[in-house]
Amino acid sequence: ALKDGAQGIVSITVGTAIKNFKSDEFSCNVNDKVSTINGKMVTSALSISGALDGALSHIEDIEDRAALIILTGENFEKDKQIDLEHFIKNKYSNLEVQFFDGGQHTYDLVVGVI
């Protein structure tokens, strides 16, 4: 049962681009915020909230989801958490949001969409 439940979780990461990149499906510039869904790059934006919003908009059944579990990275500015939480709740009112200090070096956010 646990395995079946875990398969329904969508994994999003948000980090900072370290170089310019372009492919047929995706492009970003150095220092853009880049989001991935289950390891595939999907969005680049100028802000963490923009990158997260871009990723969430790629989830077809987002309106049927219940919660975001967000692990913040070591470089995530804690004063931005309130702004990000308000942004999510205003746009995705169906989602409960929980933040935890993840302390990871590579990503600003690691998000589980349940």
C-alpha cells in the first residue's frame, strides 16, 4: 500500500541554473530559477515562485491534489517563505502547504505534490 501511495506523488525541484542551456523542449539562462518534474526540466523563471508555479501548471490533475510538502534548501531565504505560501494559497486554494527545513545544498526547494 505504501508503494502504491508513493507512486502517486509528483516530485518537483527548484534550483538555480549555473549556465545557459537550450534544447528543443527547454531553455534557461544562467541564474534563472529552473524547475523539474520527476527529473525532467519544465520551467525557467526569474523567481522561485515563478518556477514553482510553472511546474505546478504542468501537473494535469493539480486541482485534485491535496497538499504540497516543501523542503527548503540552505540558501532559501526564510523571509520569502510567507510570500511563497500566500502565492500558492491564492492560486491553488485546494492545496495545503507545509514547509520543512531540508538544508539541501543543490536545490532551493524540493516539493512533494500529494
